[in-house]
Amino acid sequence: MAPVSDAAVISVNDLRKSYGSVHAVDGISFEVRRGEVFGLLGPNGAGKTTTIEILEGLNKPDGGSASVLGMDPTHEGNRLKELIGVQLQTAALYPNLTVTELIGLFGRFYRHARPTSELLNEFALDEREVALSKELSGGQRQRLSVALALVNDPEMIFLDEPTTGLDPQARRSLWEQIRTFAAQGRTTLLTTHYMEEAEQLCDRVAIMDHGHILEMGTVNELVARHFKERTVRFISHADLTDERLATIRGVSKVAHEDEETVLYTTEVPATIGALLELGEQLQLTGLDLAVRRPTLEDVFLSLTGRALRD
């Protein structure tokens, strides 16, 4: 992978956007460097998509400023669109055009476009080149959407939930394409609900919720900033109340995620020993204990009290 430059290709300062009484983006500031894969993470309604739409020139901010590749997206949108690629979260494709026709059509929007055959091959759409877009599977439509974002050979791309609907193999294939793009010294800003995706791809991430950036940094920086503990996870049981669990040696916090209870502890062996003892006393079976280091999901849970996908 090419080294990330110190030069900022995106600069955001006190950006704001409201819809009535809802502050979708509420005074956020950040920079993205050239060659970086930068992730915006957060649940639905956090403000990620609105932020990206402003940076793409598709939405106007109410206040603050934004610069992309040295241009104001609001006032220099036409110039900017020649240099960026955009993959929307929900792409409306012409249903009665073939895959080849769609790539060719999008290519004609730009002064410089990549060969259609190259994109068909890169995104494994060769065998569907004459298929109508309405006949594509969800994963194929998603791959086509990303291919269209790269049709103008852009300097940077915006990917909004790019791997939604993809099977694991197709998701990892797209990861490799994003890595290749970064290795060429180009920049990616993406949103995702998949924590593994953010951990695998992103040089840095910003965690958003309710229009605010709560934290920003590398994955390791965020985890180290919030946790000195490890987590012990197990299937929740009504008899194992938070009050009882909080008294276990080493436990600093009790949380819940989906159907699991999560204990943050500085003394893993002592915590596990106490849990097993409690389980025997209460005649509980199937706790299914697991120990791991905290993750981005844990950071978000710690910051907001809810899981990232809520």
C-alpha cells in the first residue's frame, strides 16, 4: 500500500445541516489525507450519509465549510465531479439498459473514462454484460454500482455502505479493489456497518452519532483510548443480574449486546472463575464464555450505550 500523505484532500470545519428540528450534522470537523482509506462509522441516522452528500456536492450545508481536492463542493461541483467517484447507498439504475450500456452511458458523462471491458473484468461482471440491470442479483447490482463510481478513473471515491448485500467472497474481493485504489495513492471515504470491514480497510475512522463526531483515530488508538480491559462475553441469563455481575473481581463495567452480556475486566482469570462458580450455584448451563480484546464495536457501545448496527 502506498504511504498516506500529510496533504489533506478533504477538510471539514464546523459543518452543519438541519432538517427542521433535526440536526443531522451538528458542527463536525475532520480532515482526510491523500491516499487514506477513511471510515465514517455510526448507526442509521448518525449523519454519515448527509455528510458525504455535502462533500459530493449533492447537498448544501447550513453552516461551516468543506473542501474536497481544494474545491468547495457547493460552488465548484461540476469541476469536482470530474475528479471524484460516487457510489450511492441506494442506486437507481435504468432497469432496461444492459450492464455494458450502463457503464458506457456513465462513461459519456466524463471527458475521460475507463474502458468498459476493463471494468467488466475488474468487477466480475463479464458474464452479465448483456443482462438488463433489473435482472441482476443484489450483489451484482452492488458491484455494478461501485464500477460506475470508478468509470471516470477518479482521484478519490465516496463509498456509502459499498458491501451491503454482498456475500463474504464478493465483499473481500471489493476490499482488495479498495486496497488497490489506495496503493495508487488515491483516497477513499467510506461508510459501513461492518466492523470487520472498518478494521481491515481503514487507516483511520471517525465514529458519528446524532450528528456529532464522538471519536476519531486509528482502530488501535480508539481501543487504547477507551479500554485497558478485555471483555468476557456470554449468553445473558435473567439470574445473572447486572448488580450481581458488577461485584465480580476485576469487572469495571457490565454491558449488553444483542443476546450477550459483556463484562469489561482487568482480571480475566478471576472474572471467569467467579462466573463459573456463580453458574454452578445457580445451576446454569450453556454460558458459552468467550474472551477477546475490545473492538470498534465495544468502543461505540461504550460511547453511546448501543451497538453500531442499532
